[in-house]
Amino acid sequence: MPNIKIFSGSSHQDLSQKITDRLGLELGKVVTKKFSNQETCVEIGESVRGEDVYIVQSGCGEINDNLMELLIMINACKIASASRVTAVIPCFPYARQDKKDKSRAPISAKLVANMLSVAGADHIITMDLHASQIQGFFDIPVDNLYAEPAVLKWIRENIADWKTCCIVSPDAGGAKRVTSIADRLNVDFALIHKERKKANEVDRMVLVGDVKDRVAILVDDMADTCGTICHAADKLLSAGATKVYAILTHGIFSGPAISRINHACFEAVVVTNTIPQEDKMKHCPKIQVIDISMILAEAIRRTHNEGLSRFLAAPAVAAWCFAAELLASIEPK
């Protein structure tokens, strides 16, 4: 793959390394550091002139610092004459602040989109956006990839009774995601209606559907403090479910999340590696990880090759036009 550079931010270097290994490339040289006043400094260690640049940075850990680091890296590559800069953001930051749901509330996801565009990003690759309308916040192409194929593979390989299971959404907003998976597996689905007193606090839950004497699989795009999925698991067991699994794309697991999972009735809590999980797995044996590096690597490969094919096609078209003009200029005898 010529004319391509992949750089990693400091948020998830393990995922970046797996992506480059799958593509048969090496990570680009970049040094990120902070000055004594906590300003972020980025130094790109190799030429990117005319290159197709991909910067991998997930919205996790120190989110604000990592976001600023990503913006600086994009701008540094752009002003160093990179032909195209693509931000690969497995977990999009501020994705839950996607609408004005009360007076004077900010739409922070739109602000992040503006910042990425102004920094110089030409293309965004992300995974399982919390709200699909975030794609419309950008005036540049956005590829919203889905973890669903990897989730389906894990269910078929690791749950013996998956043919009679029930796929459950912990809230009404995830109904579309759950019905898609249920249709692919040809099984039933259910959903839980929840009412919140305030953010990260669930008041009550109502189950819509039948899970009696079945394996229940909770599916959601992300879990933060895990209050919702733990309450949902209790609700499913009380409704007659034999086992409860949770499958999440983004396992944020902040605050009391690990403690809640350890004390909950889950057989397993399965997450993708859009966010690093090594430290959390040490404290919670129920957490299992699905590797999605192959999905991101394939997206990068196809994006790059499409641009490369157009680049390579241009000389061929020019040669064909020249030949056509030459033939037209020759007078018949």
C-alpha cells in the first residue's frame, strides 16, 4: 500500500498497532508530550507530503486531552502538505450530547464535528455512533462502521442456546439495533422502557416482550456507569430468563461500573476494543473483548485503494486521450 501513513494518538496504541499489523504496515513516528503548563505538543517524526494520512485516536481516557491531541495531529499533517487526512475515531467523543433536550443545553457533538473539520480532517471513520444524525453534523464524508458482524459471530460461537435466545434492548432508542441482530439470527427480541430521574440514574423499568425460560442477550452501543444494564439484567431474571449476557460496542465503565458488573447476574459482559479494556479485565473476570481491528483495517484499506485507483487511472485516461487525438490528426490516405 504505497503513499499511506498511519499515526496513533496516545489514547489506544494497542488498537493502532493491530490495525497496522493487519495492513502489513508500520506505525508512523510521532511524539506527543505536554509542557509544564499542560499544553499538548505533537511532533510528526517523518514526512507526510503527498501522503494519504490516517490518525487513530479513540474518545476515551482523558477525553479532552486526547481530543485536543487529535486536532493538533490533524492540523500538523494538513499544513505539512498531506494529500488527505482521515481521522479514525473508534469511539466518538461527546456523542451523547447530540441534541438540545432542555433549555440552554449545548449540542457538543456538533461542536466536535466543527472542530475536526476546521482542524483539516478530510474524512472521518468511526464505529457505532450513539446517534446516526451525528453524521449530518459534518460537511465531509463520514463512515459509520458497525460492530454487528463481529457481535453475530461471537453469539454463534459462544452461546450454545443462541437459536432460542431473545435479543433485548435496554432502552427504546436501541430498538432498531436489536431488531437488526434478531432478524439476522432469526430469533425474537424485546425491549425495556426506562425512565430517568436524572443523568446516570434510572427510576423504573418496564419489560416489553417474553424472555421466560430463554437466554437473554442485552445489546447496546455503550455502557458508562452500567446502572442501566445491571437494572435490566435484574429485570430479565425476575421475568424468567435462564441466563443474561450483555454485548456492548463501547465499554466506558466509569465510576462504580466494575463493582456493579461484579455484583450483577451476568454470565459475561462482552465489549469491543474501541476502548482499552486490559486494566478493567484484571478487576472484572466477566468482561470479554471482541477485536474489531480487522473492520477498521479493512475500512482504511478500501478507502486508500479507492483514492489510489483514481490516482493511477488519471495517467491512463490522459494517455488514452492523447492517443485518440493522435489518431484523429492522421489523415486517411
